Amino acid sequence: MKTYQRKGSDSLLIINHKTSRKVLIKDVIFLKGNINYSTVYLEGGKTKMLSHTLKFYEEFLCTHGFLRVHRAFLINPNYVMEYCEEKEVVKMKNGHEANISRRRKGVMKGF
């Protein structure tokens, strides 16, 4: 299944095959997983529900700089506003918080 396309210098993420709904990867703030579904949080406050797990998107998005910080979160580091080491939380520019698991603390070094 071909899921991703490249258009010029911007990469696209296809989020609905039936309607060919696409978003620019640079507009994705983070993905939140919930069992077999993922919610994509986009710039501008929009969200999209996807019927795939985070693992389905992880390999491709990690090549674009996304970080898997928890089993339920895949974040875009360009939208990180603050990293709180004591609470093990990353605050994103849209106001949401993403938890960081104990085993993935090393991913956040440098923030």
C-alpha cells in the first residue's frame, strides 16, 4: 500500500484514501494513538481521526524528524514549546501536553 507521496520540497501525508485527503507533514503538530486509531493534531486547531496505529506512521514520520516519546505520542519537535523534566511532559505550541515514558527520556536530550 502506497501511503505517502512527495510533492516538490513538501511531503504529503495521505489521511484518507477514499477521498484522497492529504495534509502537509510540516503542519502536523503531533499524533496521539488510541488502540487501533490515531488522532492527528494540525496547525490551526484541526484534528483528524485515522484508522491506523502510530506504528504504521512512525517509520515514515521519523525520517521527517518526528519523535516517539510515549506509546501514545509521536511529536514534531518543531512545535515543542517547553520540556519539563520533573513532570516528564512536553508542552506543545497548541497548548496540549504529551507524556514522556521512562524508557524514552533519552529521546528528549538537547531540549
